[in-house]
Amino acid sequence: MITAIREVRRAKGLTLDDVARRCVPPTTAQTIGRLETGTRTVSVAWLNRIAAALDVDAADLVQLPERPDIPVAALLEADGAHAPRRPSHLVPPRPEPGTIAVAVEASVGEYRAGDAIWCERLAPNDFSRALNRDVLVPRPAGRFLFGRLIGREGDRLQLLPPGAGSRQQVVVDPAWIAVAVRLVRTL
């Protein structure tokens, strides 16, 4: 089986030792290296264990001919674009189960018409994870409020909608909110 363990690990900026320590139970960097290079056979159990350590789906670690992996042609750094030292590929983003989206129809704030904002739904006990991030909040009658979560006092959420001159909005006790986790933009 051909795997993309090395490519995914490098794309996440992790060392062999980082991945080895994140495995449950922990293993050695040498073992991860052998699994990456194919000198040790990757079982389904190992694939699942490494996927959990890398915080990806096991399917993201398997290279299949029909997968649309994207070859990296250049690395953009502060001093310009450079060729990568080793061949690598990027895995296109896939939504997590339960992901919802906001389609931007008109430019507002830092968002442009045509953008798609992928959001992760949060239950009330997780709302604090979204502080200082953009969120979608359901309102009565099928309406929504979108803005930066700038404060929380008990069951009251304070949001600042995008765009210059917007006034703070307060929402009381929403059943859920969805925090923006990915911006998909065509250039």
C-alpha cells in the first residue's frame, strides 16, 4: 500500500518524533519512519493510529490513483518563491461531518463575493472556543446573524458584524453557533 503519511506529516509541520509521541499508545520515531518509507507494512490499525495522531481521516493517508492530490511546485517564503527540496503534495480540503457553509453573495468586511465559509457547529458549552472568531448564529424565523464573537456574559453573546461602521449585536441563549474554520476563495 502506498501511503501519504510523510506528505501529510510534513504539511502539518510535524517531525517523526512529534507523530510518534501523539500516537496512542506512543511509539518511536523510527517506527513512524519505517511506516512512511514502506520498509514496514502499514496495517489498518497502524493507519488509524497515525491518522488520529495527525488529526486526519485514515483515507487521507492512502494514495489512490484517482485522488486529486496537488503537487507542490513552489514554496513561497519571505524572500520569494523557491522550488521544494523534496517532492510533496497537498491534500485538498474535505469537510468534516456536520460542516455547514455560509455562501458570500456580496463583499462585506474581509469577505468577497463568491467566498465560501466552512463552519463547525458548537453546542452551548463549547461557545467559548469561538471567542474572537467569526460565527454564524441562528435567530428566530429562519434568520441568522454572522459576525465576530467579541464577548459572552452568561447566556448573552455579543457579536460584531463584518463591515465598517457595524454596530454590536446581542443574541440571547442560541441553541448552537457555528464557528468559521475554513475560507474557500477562488482567486
